[in-house]
Amino acid sequence: MKVVGLTGCIGSGKSTVGEIFAELGAEVVDADLIARTVVEPGSESLTRITDRFGTEVLDPWGGLDRAKLASIVFSDSAARADLNAIVHPAVGKEILNRLTELDKKNFQGVAILMIPLLAESGKDRYPINEVIVVDVDDEVAIKRLVTFRSMAESDAIARLAAQASRKERLAIATYVVDNSGTVDELYPQVSRIMADLVKGLV
């Protein structure tokens, strides 16, 4: 099994790239989806979040109101660090569990770990062989967040500022996917990377 990290800033199109890798036969482990499961009602992580941020970050049904929490942490670096200290270890543990499950099944292919904050949280916590960075200009990412997620421009800028810089992400890249164009332009890039990754696999 070859384990590969996939990362990029918010609005870069990581999910689309991940979907293409899945179509090409990779096993994709999505940290964002895992992050939602580790904060479900009754979880230890959600209890710790409410202890730190109060019950105002809960929705009427006792679940996490992600929008309310985001409005707090993206403008407060200390609060964001506290949240990451709660969520990241739980997500990391589950990612490693998923890899263990694949190993038990004798999976011999490419496992893509789609982790938005890979540059921030450190790739050394995972058995990653290579890193793929989905790259776009900040201006492109902001425009996409405003257009497709109906995010206020100021919020989009704040979220980008809360993440690693483009330079920091590119510094850990083995492969770079340029996603400043169309989806059709992504396929040949991802296909070339996938072909390279499967070389040497049994």
C-alpha cells in the first residue's frame, strides 16, 4: 500500500481531486468527513468543545453548530488552537484506524489521505510516502468561496488567513495539481500522478 497525503487551501478543490483519484481506483480517506463523525452528539470531542466554548455552539438538537463555532475560531487564533487540540488528535487516530483496516484487508493500492490542514498539523504523524498539493491563487479560492459557498468575502479572507500559506503548502509537495482552470483540466493532471503512484506497487 502506498499512502499519499492530499491537501490544499479552502476553496482549492481538494474534494473534486479526491473524487477523481477514487474514480481511478484509489482508496480515499476524507479527514473532513471524519471530523464530522468525531464531534457527533455523545462523543468525547463534542463534550470537550462545549466545555471550552459553551453550549451556544450547539444546535437545538444537541449537535455541533459548525457555523457558530467557525465564527468564533476563525477570528481568534487562541480559540482556533484550542479547537484543533481537541479535534486533530481524534481525527488523526481515526485516520490511522482506517489505514490499519486497509492493511488487514491486504490492500495493495494507493490510499489517499485527504487532509486540509496537513501542512499545519504535520505530515509526520501519518505514514505518508508523498504529498499532493491542490494549488490555486488566494484570489481564485476567495472567489470560489464567495460564489459557490455564499461566503462573505471577509469570512473567506479570514479562513484563508487561518490556514498555512500557499508557500508553506508547496514546500511539502511531491506533486502539485494546478486547479485554477476547469474540471476537465484536472483529469489529465490527476491521471498522470496516479500512474506515477502505482509504479512499483505489487
